[in-house]
Amino acid sequence: MDQLLKQFELKLREVLEGLKVEFGGIRTNRPTGKLVEEVKVSYMEAVLPIKQLGTIGVNPPREIVITPWDRGAAPAIAKVLEDSNLGVTVAVDGALIRVTLPALTLERRDELGKLAKATAEKTKIRLRTERDSVNKSIETMFKAKALTEDDRFKGKKRVQEAVDRANGEVELLVSVKIKEISE
């Protein structure tokens, strides 16, 4: 059963890391390369994320600078960013692509806050799904007489404690993200 619980904890870590990645793609008032690095660009008969086509830098207070390794990729990158729903202004300056983030309106901040909360709720659902799966495995082991009744209850308790810790971390991540959005 210890192996089952270790695998469960690893799965929870993966789910939380996935949430962090998703939150990296939600815009705040601060520019970050994570906002554009996963945007897919069709270039030379391949679909690649921007991070594989060039370097991404930040010019505070509201600018992201992309320097493609191949100058020919600049128009394709700019076009994809203009067509994306990121709400940014894109300008090609020679081989550089300047992505300017406008200041967030109160309405947009509310939308992004709701998006962050919805993303967190999906993560909590995934955590509960994982919990249910492990609890079913524990029940199966109990019915097969591989676990005692005490071990079954202890295992379920440890699973629930791990889920509670993960939910607490989700709440912390949401509050930090909403704070970043409202800055």
C-alpha cells in the first residue's frame, strides 16, 4: 500500500505542476515570457511553440521581446500573436518582435480572476478523481484480503490528508494569481 500512496502523491504533484503551467499562461499586469512561449506557430511545414523559434525576453513595464533565430520566422510569429486572444499589440522591428501588453481594465481583471478560479476548480476535480481512484484500489486490496480493516482506514485517511494539502496549495496559488492580476 505504501507504493500506491507514493504513486498517488506523485500524481498530485503532477496535477499541481500542471496548474502552475496553466497559471503561467494567464495574463497579469506584469509581462512574462510564459504568456507567449507555448503559442504554436506554423513555420516551415512544422507547428512549433514560440520558445523553440527564438529567445523571449521582457522589457518592463509592459513589453515582451521575441528574437527569432531565423529572421524569416518573425512575420509568422507576429501573425499568430496578433490572431491570438491574448489582447496584446504586436510590432515587428526588423528581426525583433515587440509584444506590448496594454494595462488591464477592471472588467478584464475580473474575467482573468474568474478564469483563474475556474482553472483551479478543474484542478480540484482532477484531485478528487485521483483520490477516488486510489480509494477504489484500497477497497479492492481490502476485499482481496491484502489489507486489514485498520490499514484500509489509515490508507484512506492518508489519501484524504494528501488531497487536503493539495487543495490548500491550489487555494494559495489562486490567491497569488488573483493578487498578480489585480496589481
